[in-house]
Amino acid sequence: MDVSYVAHLARLALSQDEITRFQSQLSGVLEHVGQMQKLDVEGIEPTAHASPVYNVFREDVELPSLPVEDALKNAPQQANNLIIMPKIVE
Amino acid sequence: MEYEAVIGLEVHVQVKTHSKMFCGCKNEFGAPPNTHTCPVCLGMPGVLPTPNLEAVKKTVLTGLMLGCEINRICKFDRKSYFYPDMPKNYQISQYDQPLCLDGGVVLGKYAFPKDAQKDPIASAKKNVRLIRIHLEEDVAKSFHFETTSGIDFNRAGTPLMEIVTQADIASPEEAFAFLSTLQQTLSQARISDADMEKGQLRCDCNISVRPKGQLEFGTKCEIKNMNSISGVRRAVAYEITRQIQTISNGGKISQETRRWDDAAGQTYLMRTKEQAHDYRYFPDPDLMPMRTDLGLVESMKQQMPETPSMREERYMRDYALNDYDASVLSSDIDLSHYFEGVLNAAQGDRQKVAKAIANFIINDLLGLLGGADQTLADCKIMPEHFGGLVSCVDAGKISSKQAKEVFVEMFATGKEPSTIIQEKGMVQISDEGALESFAKQAIEANPKSVDDYRAGKMAALNALKGQAIKLSKGKANPQLIGEVLEKLLNA
Ligand SMILES: [Zn+2]
């Protein structure tokens, strides 16, 4: 696994030194976790969760939202109740 | 060389619920910006999303109506990417265990654009296969200004279904028919209002062309930004032509995303496909998996409403309506309810009365509504009154010509038919003595027709009948006056 690729996906700017250092650390972590590849999982259904709990839902009921002032509190810039940011170019 | 187009669609549909997908904020279009948000849909750290059962039910219902297989075990996954309309930097979606798999949409003739209904392909009942339907959360809405963009999180976290088709669509008209069928099915089942102009149904089209008969696919382009079904038709038609022209001129199609500009009638390059996105899907640890076999599928099967195509078949079977009438009356749920309401209120032979009502609705009412810029909800004609009018005609109290006049008056005033009939002095003359006097006058005034009739020309009877009805100022019961004439002529 290439550290600079992973860093790009996470939008992290790493120096060349950091890339070298983290590359060996990341490889170590992956190797450690990789031990699980050796387990025999024949006949075991894959699962996304450890506990056998299904169907945790909420009813379709409307609850109060935040006052708009609170919702915008962390916005560096705002206008007309919109959160303003540098122009998004597609 | 002859080319053929290969088209697949990705359709996003906003699910109609009271609250958002994973929090209790109101799911509403058009509220002031950022008034329907909370820590969950703003993506604050440490919050716990919980799925909205209604949205899951409606997705399962959609799957059942479109003949999908409902996955027994499903889960939600995180789709990671950075974009300002996604505050968590991941979207909760479904990756490898979506709610619905397979299924299809059958394209009925009248789902095609009017000018294409005569094409044999419109009668082929083509099945456009689906790959999957999954449930996810919608993203925020962005507005673009001169140097900045503004974000409104009201839409962020509202339930969104994604319906993906196989590349089974071969023309702009089939794309049109697919979307109009889907839209009808979803809106009639109250799953979504599915209005493209409001962004409740959004469609991306993947289009490629290849020499006819070639098995290998051409390079595809993705078209975005259509905001009506006819816009999709225009965009697909434009793009097919563009690709064929490019190839014919020795050029190459590159894999890219293009934006449709409806006013200009053209697609424009948005971006070329750089490296494939790496979304790093993984199961969302905040959300427990779902089992659909613990009652969900069973209860949705019981709630499954009649689809437009099922209703169309029923109208043809039970009321002997032709395919055109049945298709128009079943295309809109409100219109179907109205039709059935009128039918329930009308007396007389079911099939005869149903045909008369269908004629009134399709030939008169829809035109009147269109002319007055009204919808059925504005219509002043109560189903009971409508039914009463049809019964009057069926019982021979007024002629169908008179009934049309009454109908226009009912549309304008909302009055009962009996009131209008009285006001206009329209009562049909069925009294034998009165009819005889009109018949005698007609016979005296038209000796030639009388001779023709006696010489065996049956058409002459109709001419005399027409004269007699004219003499009665249109009030004579057409069937009875015919009988009286025959009696006198054969006497
Ligand atoms: Zn919320």
C-alpha cells in the first residue's frame, strides 16, 4: 500500500521524510492485520457487525431541528442563511 | 455504416417521507436554507444515525412493484469522498448488499412520446432490466455565485433511492418511455412525487454507440443535468448523433462526463474521466444490518398497490375499454380514481357506461382542463354529477349531442346535470305522438328519400331521420324517431 496514495485520499500533505517513515509503519500495520488472511473461514457467512442484531430503525417522525443561527455557527462565512465557501468548480 | 446506441440509466429518486433518512429533521422541498438541520445531518462527530423505517419500506415496495428480488440481508456502507455538499466526507449508501436486485420495467406503447407511438418498437412491450435499487442519503444543495458557492443542508441526509438499469435502452424514445413509466409507478404508489423539474427524480445517462451487429461496446459518455423527461430524450438524441458523427469523421470518443444545456440543445464537456474514483466503501459501523425476511417483505407485499399497467389490464378486461382509453385512464392515479368514482355513480350497463365516461374524459374533459390551465383537483364536475349525466344519456333522456353541451356547462359552473337540462329545455322528446308529427313532416318534405327507401336503399332512412331530428331542433330521441319513421313508411 502506497502511503502517498493513501495520504492523497485523506487530503494529507506529507513531507518526503514522513512518507518514508509512515511507509514502513503502514506496512507493519498491514502485515499485522494480514495475519487474519490465514484463518480458515470456509462456511462462515460474512458479517458487517460482531453482534447478531438486525433492523434497528426509527419511525418516520419529524423532530425539531437546530435553530438556523446554531446550524451556521461553525461556518467561516455566511450569507442569506447559506454557508459560503470558495467557488466549487465542476 | 449503420450504428446502434447502447444506453443505461442511473436514476436517483427522492423518497417521500416526513423526516430525513437518518435523523428527525423535516424532509421538505423549498424551506428557507439551513432550517432543517441537526448534528446528525450536519455530520458532527459522535452522532448516531438511525435509519428511517418508512424509507426502507418504500424502497422494498418499489422493488416489489418492479419485480426485483429483495435481498434477505442488507447493510449500509460508507462511500468516502471529499465534496462540500457532504459534510461527513462520506455518504451513507449501499454497496454490495443493496435492498433490491434485478427486476425490470416494461415499456408500454403509450409511455412513448406521442409522435413515436406508431413506431413498431413502441408496441414491442420491451423489458428494460434493472441491475439494482439501493437506498442512500441525498447531499446538500449548492448554489454558485460569481466567486463563491453557497451550501444549503436542508436536502442533506434526505432519503434517496438509486435505480440502475442494464444497458438495455436503444433509443431516446425508449429512455423517455422508461422514465415516464417509472415516474408514473412511483408517484401513483406515493413513493415519490418524482418531479424532474423539482429534482425529485434525477437521471444520468450512459451512452455509447457501436457499428450495428458488433458485440463489443463503444466508449461511453455520461450525460448529466437533464431536468425533464423530454429533455432526456433530446439530450440522448443529441449525444448519439454527436458520437456517430465523431466516429464517422475518423475521430475517437473519449470517456467523459458531459453536461446537457437544454436551451442550447447541446451537451458540453464537464470533465474527462481521470483515474477511477476510489470510494473505499466499507460497512458503516454505526448502522446495524437489515433483515428483510422478518416480516418486511411480507407486509410490503400486502400493501402493494395496483401498478398503472395492472390497472390498464383491469380496465380492458372488466370494462372492455380499448388499449388507448385504458392506458390514458390508468396513467394518472387521480384520473383513475376520478374515472372509477364516476363509473360507480353512473347507472346502466357497465361496459357501455364505462366507454361513454372514457369518451367524455379523454375527448372533452382533458381538453377543457388544459384550456383552462386547470388540473383535475380544480375540476368543478363532481363524479356523482358526471355519473348522473351519463345515466341520462344511457336512459335516452337526452341525446349524446345535448350531453356534450351539458358537460361544458357543468365544467364551467359545477351545476347538476338535471338543473342544466331543465334550464336549457333540453329534455329529449320520446313521446310517440310528438315524434309521429315530426316523422310525417319529414316524409312529406322529402318524397325522393321516401322513394329511395321504398326502392330498398336503407341509407335513405338515415336522411329522413336526420330531417326529423332537425325539425325537432335536435330534441327527438334518435332511436325512437327511427322506429316511428319505419313504421310509417312500411304502413
Ligand atoms: Zn438532521
